[in-house]
Amino acid sequence: MSIIYDGTQFTEPVKLNTWEPPFRAGLYAILVPNQTVKPKAYAIVYFGESGNMSERGFLSHHKRSCWIRQAGSESNLWISTYLMPNSTE
């Protein structure tokens, strides 16, 4: 199940702690599971952009503690991306 936001189709969400950032520019959405919707829905807690996601530093992101607080634990953080090859910030 992919995430569609404002007409843009992002990838299927994957757990942030197992995700391998691609060597690509793009947009990303940090997600937390929405427990009230089944089978599996997500709430978007952060949008960002990167000229190269593999160099972004998601483990040291300045908002990471906020994401964890909203998710309840690091294992509840998910990410979905919209790759934009050859683009820049």
C-alpha cells in the first residue's frame, strides 16, 4: 500500500530502523501507525526533502526525538519516499 499525499504517490512505508536510504534526491514522509484504522494506516508526522537521502543522516536528524515521542518508540517509526532523480534541493 503506497501513500498518496496531495496527488503525489510515495513508496510503500517501511520501518525506519531497517530502511536503506537510496543515493537519490527526493521527498520523504516520516509516519507513525494510526491505531484507529485497520488493516494498517499511518499518520504523517514530518515531511522533508534531501538532495541525497543516503547522506541525510536520519539517525541524527534534528527532529528525531520529536518523531520518537509521537510514535511512542523508535520501532514505531516508518518512512515513505518519493524519489526525484537528478533533482536538487
